[in-house]
Amino acid sequence: MVTAVSDTSKSEQLKGVPFRLSAFASVKLTVLLLVLIATTVLIGAWCPQEAQQGRDKVIETFGSDFGAQLIKYGIADIYHSPFFLGLIGLLTVNMVACSVQRVFPKVRSLAQPMPLLKEDAIAKMTVCSSAQYAAPANLVLQSVQSRLRSHGYVVSSTDNRLAAHWGKCGRLAPTITHIGLLMLLLGVTITSWTGFNGFQAVPLHGVMSFDQSEHSKLWLGQLPQWALRVDATRRENYDNGDAKQWYSTLSVVDSHGKVLKKQEISVNNPLSFQGVDIYQSSWGLGSIAVSFNGKRMELPLRQMGPVIHAAFLPLDHNTIMMFSVHGQDEPVRVFAKIPEWPQPRILTVLAKGQPTVLGSVQVRYDDLIPVTGLQYKCDPGLFITYAAFAFIMLGVILAAVPHRQLWVDVIPLRTGGCRLVIGGVSRKAKSTFEKNLAKLRQMLDREFAPLQEEEASCPMFN
Amino acid sequence: MSDVQLALTNTAGISSVASFWAFAVSNASARFHGKLTKVGLAVLVIGFVALTGSIVMRGFESQRFPLSNLYESLLWFAWAVMGAYLFFSRSYDVKHLGWLASLTAATFFLYGSILPASQHDIKPLVPALVSYWRQIHVPPLIVSYAMFFLGGLAAFVQLWSAARLKSVLLAMAGLLAGMAAVALGTYTETNSFVLQGLFVGGSLLGIGTAWWQLGSFKATAGNKARADMYDEVVYRAIMIGFPLLTIGIITGGLWANAAWGSYWSWDPKESMALVTWLSYAAYIHLRIHHECSAEKLSLVAISGMVLTLLTYLGFNSLGFSGLHSYGRFKESGAFIQASPVVSYQNASDTLLS
Ligand code: HEM
């Protein structure tokens, strides 16, 4: 069984809490909500979500019939379902009620000094023992005191009584964690009402504005008036040709074209300007520039495999010209396909900038135009969210610290010796606490020979 | 992999098997119990030291932090299980847990050693993973998983000590069904839905009936003091694992925000970590509530262990995470559209698959 000491009575807890709110302050409800939320998130992790992976993915995974059912009943968009949002709403109310009523008031009780308990109160503790020594009471108490101090206990004492505690900071854990959780909800709400985000694939020398940003329906924010220009973008490879890093040089330009800031970004190294962060999120080859008799054309590229890209140029109803690209520094291979040929046939290989004559046309491969994938976001609640993260982390770390409270009463005997009663509580680590107390007793027994064998445990002592 | 590194890893693997036998026989033999327990512990210490050396050497040899594929994460996991057991054995008399901890470490060694060779290799990292955040984000997660595993194992011993034998067997059957699904998913081409059914159905049935057993039948006399002690060990393991998981999830969010501007994208793997986190939050609050018996709490800890298995290994091997959705191609061009989700999947799959 779990043992614990409750230091705030229910009636005391209910003081000052509005009746309606207190109806939600149930830990049973918390457990139920946590289980329901966990189950919903589990279903959301199992079923591809439309908002993240697209509707096609749902159909691809489950087939058109079952997939359509999942979409129809909102399973494929479960994080926006009224059920899930309702659970989060209820958890918020439950957390506010519980925190105000049961968690925060405990901080006040921490500030109060520990009372110095008498032998009969100590005897009722879940962990306790007693012994008789021939030594005087003050000597025994001093020894206990110095041993506890050397083990990190904070001790307060009078002539023959002592109270000590260890790991009091652990008691702050619920308060700090719950403040963090409430701050997290606040930070996320601020972001949802005023922030925006988006993704755009921008070709080299292209300009990106924020017109197509995404934000919540209920929105009070403002979009920036400035835009971003991609001045340069490149890919750095490992020796085997895999991508190691992508870079883009971006200029922030105002409505008159004036450059306000310029920076090279890469994955994990974003640009920040007026509260908006721009991230390098991906990279690709967008199009190939080819000149026909000196006339430049940009043909969009398609990815055909891990490294091969191709551009297609229909010449007439039957003939297609294809440009196959292997990499930025590789020559381009030119193919043609007509219905009579089962496979496309290679016509020529073009090195960059060198013209070749194909029939009556002079063809020149000018350039490859990369496209940089820019993810952007404005997150006004981020500061609060980050502070919340810090609180939550600190809170849960503190929750691992077991709080120990210990009381000692040393009663002088008429014979000149004394009787020691020692007991305490540790809700989170009773066994180790018991062991430590037994060790302390052993040390005392070695230092001051015990007068007679005393009962070891409290029920007998009672 | 150098010969020394291989020798150290093998020493750790063999030690985990040897300590398993020493602990297992010690439980069966009253005469040699004390001696064999000491042998088991000493062998486990040797294995732990060897594995520490192996992981450090791997880092030096590859010139990077040695935690970037599934094989390395399994080594870390085994290391953390061994280390956590040794840590607890200093404060608690957990000799009945020794064989389970060693068996878990040995199973993970075995699982790692028969992974495809590509998972052992030291591969270059994709752009999203080239960051110091990797060192900060992944180790707490792996260590938290190990703590939750150890907590779950201690929960079995708690139930056993409380003479809840039928519940132990049923819950164990549930866990084994989950593990079998993971193994089948890793090494065979079994249909994903069958695997998912086996994992979810098997573990729900096992733990559900174990719970029902607790409610319906009274326990025969058990060893209360031992049951209480293991209940505390479960709690302590969870109270160490929970902050580590919290730190892992939050630093993952910080990394994602630094890399692609979104700290949470409801990626399946991310969501699974949240499910595990919420389930342990439920455990913590159930304890506060004081109305739940230690045996029921043990079953909650075992459920958490199953969810940890699902988050850590189940997701990829059971085909939950849509493994084919690495990159989407834009209709009209060759551009690989890397939304946060896709990027995150790339990152997490490279890390832990
Ligand atoms: C995801 C949500 C939550 C998390 C992660 C969380 C986390 C925690 C943690 C870490 C503790 C400290 C436990 C300890 O020291 O042993 C705690 C205590 C507590 N929590 Fe929560 N909590 C959550 C939601 C809630 C909600 C919604 C309620 C509302 C009823 C609640 C009520 C309590 C209470 C009453 C305590 C005990 C306080 C005490 O005994 O000092 N928690 N919580």
C-alpha cells in the first residue's frame, strides 16, 4: 500500500475556491483525462493525419473504403476533433482547479517550521524505533544531530527534541510542474491567436512574401510588410554524393527594394528578423535553363530517382525531348522519344555552356536553377512556452527527490541514562529511509551501549 | 569496428548472459543463494564496464557521438539497464530482479547483433541531424526507456512477491506478445496489420485479464515487506525515467524548433513519446490518489513498459509510422517538399531505425 502524509485537510483546501471550480478538482478525473488523451494521441499516431501527411496517405495506408471512413469520422484529423479539443479543455479546467485547490496551497505549508514532536506522536509514524542508553540525553541528541547534519539533513532542536528534514525542494515539484503546464497552455494560446507559419519553395533569385501564411481562424496578428530574396543557394555533399548540408543566402527587402538584412542560413541555423524565423528546411533542383538558337527557356525538373532529375519538352504530338540531369556539376544527357522507338534514344551529351547542333537547332545547356525550401514562423508565445518548458523540466526533476522528515525525542531517565525515540516519514522512499534509520540506530548503539533490548518497530512500541 | 571494440561488446554480451544464469540459479538454490547473487552482480559490473568502454571507443573511432542508429541505441539501452540495476542494488536488496535485468540486457544485445549489417555501420548523417542537439536529445530518451523497462520488471517481481502469480503470467504473456510482434516486424515480412493486432491485442488482453485477476481473486499470503520494497523500486525507477523522458521530449522540441521552426508537429514518433509520457503522468497521479493498490500500480507500470516498447522499437517495426512517406514530390517539379513532419521522420527514422 502507498503511504503518505496529507498536510492539508479537505475543508482547509476548499477554502477560497469557487464552488463550481472545486467540482473539477479531482485527481480521479485527472487520471481519466490523461488516459483518454493518451489513447486519442495513440490513435492519432497510428492513423496518418490529414493535416500532417495529407489525405492521400490515409487512403494509401488503409485503402479507399476504410480510409474514407477514417476521414469521415474525423479519426484522420483527430487533433482538431471536438472530442480531443474538449478533453484538452477539460484537462485545463481540471488542472487550474486542482492546482489552485490542492497543489499551490502546499507551498505555504512548506514555509512553516517543523514542529518538535513528542514521543507518543513519533511512535505513530510509519517508520520508528526506540532505545535506552546509559549516556545523558543531551549527549545522545548531539550525536544524532551531528550525524544527521553530516548526511545533509536540516536540523532544528531544543534540549531534548529534534526535527530534521532532507530534500524539502522535492515538495516544490508539483507546484513548479503545474505552473509550467499552465504556462505552456498560455504560450500555445498566445501563439495560436497571434502567430503564423508557412512553407515556400523559392527558386534562386526568387522573392518570397508571407501572403500564403497559415494561421488559426481566430487570429489577432499581423503579417510582415517585408519580403525575402534568395540571392544564392547551394548544397554540400558527403563524398558518396549524399546531402550533408544545404545553404541559402537570403536578403530581407522592404517594399522599396531596400536590403534590411542579409544572412546565409543552413539547416539548424535560421535567420531571424522582427520576430519571424526563416529556416532552411529542404533543397532541390527546380529547373534547367537551356537555349535553343540563342533563345533561353527554363524547363521544370522532375525527380526520377534518388539522384536523377529530368525535364520534358514536347516538340510535337509525337516527339518528346528529354534532358537528364545527374548533378549540378555533371553534363546533361539529351534523349528523344517517338512512338516507333520502344525506348528513348540518346541524342547528345551537353557540357555546361558549350553549344551543340541538333539538326537545324543549336542547343546550349546554360544552368541548373535550384529551389530552396524555406519554412518560416512567427511565434509570439514562444518565450512563455520556453519558460514553461524550463518550469516543467525543473518540476519533474524535483519530483524525483524524496522528501524525508524525521523527529527525535530523548527522554532523560531517572537512572541517569536516556530513552531515545526516533521516527519519521518518507512518502517516496520508505524502504531506504527505514534502512538509513536502522544504520543510524546501529551507530548510536555502537557509540552509547544500549541499556536493554528495545522493541524495534512502532506497533509494538505503541 | 575495431577488434578491441568488438571484444568489449562481446564481453558485455557474454557477461549479461552469465549474470542472468547466476541470478536465475541463485533464486532456485537456497544453499548457494548468497554466493551466486554476488557472482551475478560482479559479472554484471564487468559487463557494464566493458560496454562503457565499447561505447566510448565507438565514439572515438567514428569521430562523432556514438548514438546515431538503432544498433548504437540498443547498446545504450543495454548499458542503461545494467547501470540502473547496479544503481538500485546499492540502495535496495533487488537480487530477485537481477535475472530479469540481465535477461533484458542480453535480449537487446541479441536483437542488436542480428540486425541488418547496414544498421551497424557508421553512416554519414542527413542534414537535419548534423547538430549538437542530437547529443542532448537522444541519450535522455534512451536512458528513460531503460528506467521504465526496469520499473516494469520490478513491477513483475512486486506482483510475484504479493503472490499474484496468475496476474504475473498473464501480464508476462501480454508483454511477450508485444515483443514477438516487434521481432517478427524486424526480421520478417509479416503484414503490418497482423503485427499491430498481435501487439495491441496481445498486450491489452494480457494486462486486462491480469487486472481482472487482481479484482476477482484474493491473493494468498505473500511476502509483504518484499512486495512493498519492489513497489518502491518501481516508483523510484519511474520517478527517474519521467524527468528524463520529459527532458528528451522537450529538447527534441527545442531542436525541431531550431532546425525547422516548429517544436511540435504531431509526428507519429513524437506523439508516441507523448503517449508514454501521459501514461506515466497517469501513474504518478494514481499514486497521489492513494486508492490504488500497489499491485494495480504495478500493472500500470507494466502497461507503461509496453508503451515504451511500442515507442522505442514498435513504431518502425510494426509499420505504424508510414515508413514510405519520407519525401513527397511536388507535382510539377523535382523539389522534395520537406515539411516539418517529413523532416522529423527522416531525422527520427535515421536515428532510431
Ligand atoms: C499532463 C499533465 C500533468 C502532469 C505532467 C503533472 C505532473 C505532476 C507531477 C510531476 C507531480 C509531482 C508528483 C510528485 O511529487 O510525486 C504532480 C502532482 C500533482 N498533480 Fe499533476 N500533473 C498533470 C496534471 C494534473 C492535473 C490536471 C491535476 C488536477 C487535478 C493534477 C493534480 C496533481 C496533484 C493534486 C498533485 C499532488 C500534489 C501534492 O501531493 O503535493 N495534475 N503532478
